[in-house]
Amino acid sequence: MPGFVLLVRSRGDGDPTMRLGITVTKKIGGAVVRNRMKRRFRALARDLLPSEGAVGADHVLIGRAGGVERDYALLRSELARALSKLRK
């Protein structure tokens, strides 16, 4: 099971900008843990969204338990796989 849930919704307003939202609940851990997870998600988004994200859509990453302990390369491959499924 991936360390996140990815939700994507096309805005349909003609603006090609990709937007990102990140949410991590208190169930995941304290503020330090949640902020670490958000930093990792922002780094992943900077890395992958410009080339593989949906143009003109809102992307929301929801943190799951175990996402903080996951290897960054594994999280990156999971997000790349999720975005590739989105393009199909």
C-alpha cells in the first residue's frame, strides 16, 4: 500500500497551472512527523509534477501511516506510477 493517496481534479477553467495541496492528519504523528512528511511531498511534487502532472488540475496528496518511514525513492516511484495511471 502506498504512503499516500493522490486525488486529481481537473478545474476546467482554461488555466494550465497545476496546483498542489498536501494534507497529513494528526493520526500520522505529532507536528514534527507531519511537517517532515509534508516536506517530502513538496520535494516529490517539485520533482515529478512539472513533467508528469495533469495540466490545469488540482493535485492533492494525503499522507498515510508509514509514509514517513518509506524510502524516498520508493515514494517517488509510487507517485510516478500514480501519475502515469492518471495520464492513461
